[in-house]
Amino acid sequence: MAGQGLGAFTQTEHLLGRGNAYRLNPPAPESLAKLDTADSRDLLAAAAHHSRAFSPTFAEEFASHERGHYTPLHSRKDTLE
């Protein structure tokens, strides 16, 4: 799974340019990687911790972003023909 995540992030960097993407990839203890013995409370606690640690970066980089107007490339009529 780590390889898939790294591959997807590498593609993202290729499309957006290095330094224009962030990857939230906290380290996971070996005990959490064993799915048959994983405790959901431990997984949620680890996710919450790393989410809080990333929060200032997220706010600085993305909080002021406002989306542009969405204009579809095709109308519904175009897709029905």
C-alpha cells in the first residue's frame, strides 16, 4: 500500500510541480500494520494526532483558497447524443 501511495504522490508532483503538493504520511508502528490485530481506537487516535500536526500547514496553504466558477466541458445534451 505504501508503494501505491508513493506512486500516486509522485504523479501528483509531476502534474503540479515539486513543492506544490503535500503528502500526509505519518509513520505507523508495526503493530498497527497487522490488520487482524488492529484496534480501530489506536488507528483513529494516530490519525487524529497527525491531522492536528498538519493542520497549521493546511490552514496556511489552503484555507484562503476560493474556487473558481465551474463551467462543464459538455452539456447534458451533448452526453446523450
